[in-house]
Amino acid sequence: MVSNEAAISSIMTERIIQEFSRISPHPASDGSKIRDLTLRELDVLRELAIYASNLEIAIHLNLSESTVKNIIHILLNKLELKNRYEAAQYAQHQGIGKHL
């Protein structure tokens, strides 16, 4: 990309995420596994809830992108989720996302 514009619109992104959420079960949907997360993992999960990129998360939390990737990998395993989009939906469902 040449500019800072998104490759797809936010409306289309939301529709895609809703469709994947509909067909992808959330194994940790009851919230019981949230207690297994560290404070830093919760910070990253809050950022994922607003669909922040790894770079955005790294800048906001003063971490390296590599560290952010590692934290995301760990929290996905702990929550038994497949990807960052499921994590975002999970965070929103649990009410731990940032308020927009």
C-alpha cells in the first residue's frame, strides 16, 4: 500500500469477521480461561478487541512487534482460539475491549 488507507473498508471488515464468527465456535466463550491471562496478555487482548495491528499494539504498549506476536500466540493458546479475529470477538463478548 502506498498510503495509510486500509485495504478494505471497516464495514467490510466487520462483515467478514461476523461471518467467520458465525461459523467458528469460541471454545472459551464462558470466560473461565480469562483468569489464566497475565496483565500484559490482557492489555494485548484489549488492543485486539479494537482490531489494532501488531505495530499499533507495539507502539501503544511500548513493546517490540516480535513481543506482541509472541503474546498473541500465547493468549490464543490459553483461550483456545484460532486467530486474532476470534480473540477480538472473544474480548468484545467478555466486555474487556476498549470503549470506542
